Amino acid sequence: MFDQLELTKGHTPDKGADSLGGTINLKSRSPLGMKEKRRVTYNFSSRLAPSFTQQIPLREAHRLHPLFNLSYQEVFRVPGGDRNLGIAANLFYSEHATGWFLTLRDFQNTVTTPAYVWDYRTADTYNPHVQASINMKVDYRLSPATKVSFNTIANDNDEKFRRRYETRAFTTQQVGTAGTAGILPGYTDRITRVRAAPGSVIDMISSGPRNVFVRMRNADLGVEHEFDRWQIDYKAAYNQSHVNRGSGKGGELTNRISGIGWILDRTESDLYPRFVQTEGPDFTDPANYRPNGFLLNSDNEHDREVTELHGNARYTLPLRHTVHLKGGFIWRENVAKDTDRSRRWSYIGTGPLPADRTIVTFDSLKTGRNIPQWQASDFISTREPANPSLWLEDLYFREQRKFIGNFDLSEKVTAGYLMTQGKIGATGFLAGVRTERTETAGNGRVRARVASTAAQQQADPVGSAQRDYAGNARANRGVYTKSFPSVHLNRDLTADLKARLSWSTSFGRPALNNILPNETANENNQTLTINNPGLLPQTAANWDATLEYYFEPVGSLSVAWFHKTIKDYIVTGINVGTVGSGTDNGFNGEYAGFTQLTTSNAGTAVVQGWELSYQQQFTFLPGLLKGLSVSANYTQLETHGDFGGNSVLTTDQVAGFIPRNANVTLAWRYGCFSSRLSANHTGEHITSYSAASAGRNLYRFRRTILNAGVAYQVRPTLTVTLDVSNLGNEPESFYRGIPDQMQRTNLPGTTLTMGINGRF
């Protein structure tokens, strides 16, 4: 479908400015660009989770999944022209399954040792995807100066069997030998002993099958003109997507056993520690568990519509040097509507629910632990409990969803730009400004300040929901206008050495959920937390400088420096004044005198760093080595700023930025055979910062992923391939406070993809 992927680090006026980093533009492939009359290509592959790799049991039962792609392109002669009608069609079908093991822990809130573990969890998750799409593009050259293009895509993505089995053992964060204390004294860096206090429990959480059905339809019609010095294009596009998320014939259910004592011993293995019961009811006996909380069946719909109009015009000035003037506009409306029909039931039975002895988890295979598992889908059938006598529906929850689970929001963007671009001698330039106006609107309902009681909700669920929500409709509106100038220069210093310098401005839009009405009251503190529909975007001023050196044979080396100053950081919990009195105070006369807290723009940050990039083909080497080639890049950055707080934070305190990142790819080609080995390294970095407690800081360990692939060209029109992703099953791991306190590890598994691709 696509001919090029265009990456722009420094924003230009003719591209969207709504990104703090850069922009990516996917350029569609035109069938009119083919040399031949007809081209048909195909690719058939299979993804395999091989038996010699480490997989969870659910993934082992579903190892092989197909992938198929068929592409057809042809150019026709329509009366009045030659090769003036091009048609391209793509068919795509893919099955893809992911299965992973996850373990989570929560340690004592400290960065000193020893620290106890009060919350220990393991989970197996399996999620299969089926995706199918059809794309058709028609390009018609109406005249030598005019081309008309029509493009349409229909894409369906289904996830029908997502299941998750989670075991959670947790206790109170108190040390002692009596009362509610859950942690026994004498814990070490590796061993935590938990006493059988009332708060020492094990939850078995079953979820699934959770389903996601996505239906996306897109169509766009564009026209391009070339008249002497003018290039003009305009396009209309419409995108519609419908997402249904729900449990279908399944749901979520928790079975609990209380008053359990155990030992968690990480001495021999941190990833698979020994977990041994010391007291309380036998946790391997399903008869000792009872449902806890609700049997939940979710059913949500998300509808999205995006309508766009684009127009651009470029004029080449009648000068000795090549200089262009370009201007354009874009109008986009994004409309979203959500509906929630979720339901839940309380358990009113007296005995245990039957466990499913056929469920085998990855953790049980690794540790030998034999804790029972349940299937939530065994107890629900088509959105109703399989045995209604054991369950009582929360009817107020069902009625409540009709109000707070249904909302709509919209975002309208109107933008225009003007720029100039050209080259005078050895110096190229691009400069201009883009202005964007954003209008937002959100409609929903909030709860009344004095809600109905539990007794009222049970006796009259419909009436209680009406009283709590029907009279509390809210409509939020927001608008802001921003301009984004930019200047880009490049110069050929020598035939092989090029310099680039860019200054650009951009922004990051606030999340759309800020538009939705939301009121959370704290009666004790007399505060009212609300959404801020007038929230402004975060803005950035960006400097980028690059030196690029090109050498033979087929090689380049570049050094780049970048500097970003980010302002108007989005910060939560900002005091914006006191709620007034009277019925017109915006809250139906409620909450007079309450302090309003909301999300606001505050704070600044600076991000700067270096990028190194190198690539070369070693055709000058002798024999087999002449087929070698290598590419590598390395990024290093530093950050600092107040980020809306009262103190300056530095690189190791700023979440969302990766200080070190590197990629290396080594490829080799000989005759009909080719191969490659690539490595991606992500340095250790912080993902969540807590100013109040260093023990709550969350870091991700450094990670290096290896991917490999080989291909053999049987004949010019047929190639077979084999690719391996995550060759060493490299985990994704996090820690809190200090590296010895691993908070989460995810084992994603290794996948092989075998394929045949060709053309005729």
C-alpha cells in the first residue's frame, strides 16, 4: 500500500504540528508509477511459537498462525491518454497470538534493605488476533496536468479469546505478631514470612474470554494539478471505526481464601520464588475458596468518526534560483461516542464454586505450586449467570451505566500555513508558519452531591439512578489557537559533507478525556476535582543540528544535536479557586465554598542530547566478506526542569524519557542467500517518579532484544524467508527504588515467522 515512510524530526509548516517529537508520513504507492503493465505479488507466512522456546501453556496449545497478503496492480489505457488509469488492490489476512507470563511484586516503601514483600502476583495472559483487510486505489490521469485518486480501506480486527489467570497473595503492611499485623519480624532481603492474619489473603482472578471487535472503514478522494509554475492538490477523507469491547459469554471473577500464612523465598530464584504455606486453610483445596466481589460482564461500544478536508498550492517563483511559495489548509473533525452496558452480580450461594482442574499455569510448572483456578466463563452464559439462583444482579449499577457510561465528545481543528522553500547556490532553506485553532466539546453526566443510599439503590434502582444522575447533565467547551513558526537550513559544505540546522515549534494536545464532564467531591477536605476542557497543549521549541558525511562505497556517517524546551506542562491537582454560591455556579447550586482542583498547564522542561548514525556496505572487502553491510545508531539525552513542581528534576527523576538507546544491524548477502542480525538496546530509565518517596520510584531495567532473519531467492520471482523475533526471550523488567526490588517482569516469548513471497 505504501511507497515511502517519511520521517521529519524538525516540524515543517505543511505537516501537522501536534507532536512534541517529529512526524511520520506514509506515502501511498501509485500504480501509475509501474514500468510494467501488470504486477501481482503475494506473501504467505506462518508464525510459530517453537517447542524448544519458553511459552505459557495456553500459547503452547496454539503454536502456529498464518499470514497472507496478495497485491494486484495494473495500468490501463483509457481513450484520450496512454497508461492513464491505474488500479491497485491489496488483500490481507493475519492470525497472531501473544501469550506471556507476568509477575508483579510490591515491596515495603523504602530504598534501604531489608525490605519485605507484602504483595506478590503472577499471571498468564493469552490473546489471539485475527485481522483481515481489503484496500483498493484508483489513479486516473484526466489530462497531462491533472490526476484524480480514490482510495478506500476496509479493515476488521478481532480478538475473541483473550484470557487471563492471575494469582495474588497479599497482606497488610504492618510488622508484628498479633492483631492485624501481616508481616512477621525477622524478614530478610530474600525471605518474607506472612502470618495468618485476617488481611492475609489469596485471590484467584479469572478474566475472559474478553473480546474486542474493531471495524474500520476509510475512503478519500484527491485531485492533483500541475500547471506551469503551479502545483495544486486537494483531498476529502472520511474514516469511521466501531469498537466493541466486552466479555460476551465470559466475564471476570475473583475467588478468595483468607487467613493464610506463607513464606516467600527469593533465595534461589527471584523470578520463580518458593511460595510455601505455613498456616491457615489449605490453599490447594478449591473448597476453601469463595467468590469475592462481583461477577462482572462488560459490554462497551466506542464509535469514532473523522472527517478531513485538505488543500495545498505551490508556486515556483520566476527567479534564477529555485524558490517556491506554498500555502494550504486543513479542517478536521473528530467525533467520539461511547456506550456502556456492563452488568454485575453478587454471589448469594453458600458453598464453593467448582474449579477447573484442566487449567495449567506457567507459574505452576516452574514452582510446582498447585493453587486451583476457575474459568469465569463457566458461570455466565450470553450475558446472564448460568445458574441464576446463585447470583443477585446489582440493578442500580446497570441503571447507572445508562447515565455515566454514555457520553460524546468532539474535536474540531482548523489549520492554515504559509511557507517558502528553495535553494540558492549550496544553501537550501525552508521557512514559514502554521496556525491551528482547536475547538473541543464534551457532553456527559455526573453524580449528584448527595447520592442515594445503598438501601434506596436496592429498593428502587431505577428511581435512585434517575435522582442521582438525570438532573446533572454537563456540557464542557474549550478552544485555543496556536501558531507554530519554523526555519530550516541546509548547506553543502563539500561534495560529501552536508550541514543542517533547524528551529521549529510544535505542541502536544491534552488527552480528549479532559473534555468530558467529571466531578469528584471530597466532603472531608471540602475539595471538588473537575476536568478542565480549556486545558492548553504542551508546547515545544526545538533546535536540531546535523552534520552528514557520505563516502564510498555506499556509506554515511552523521552526528546530530537536539535541544527541546517544553512549556505549559500538564499538571494535575492545581487549585483554581473556590466554587461560588447560587444556582448558576455551574454545579446546580451545589459545592458552594469548595476548593476547585483541576488539571492545568504549569512548569517547563528541557530535553537535549546527541544522535550518532553510521551505515556502510563493505563491497571493497575480498571474497565472501564483500556482501557484508552494517547500520548503527545511538541516542543519548539529558533532561531537567521543574515539570510543574517546586523543585528542579534531572534525568534520573524524569519519567517518559530514555537516556540511552542504540540499534545495530549486521547484514550479509551472497548470491541468492541473505541474512541479518539486529539488536535493539534500551537503557535503564525511570518510568514513574514520586517526589514524596524514593521507594515508590519505578524504573525499567536495561533491555537488549535480538532479532534474526535469513532469506533465499529460489528464482527472481520467488523467495523463502525465516525470521526470529526476540531470539533470547528477553524479558521486560521493572524495579522500585533499588534494583534488588523487582516490581514486574514480563516474559513475551520467542516467535518464528516462515514465509514464501513472490510475484508474477
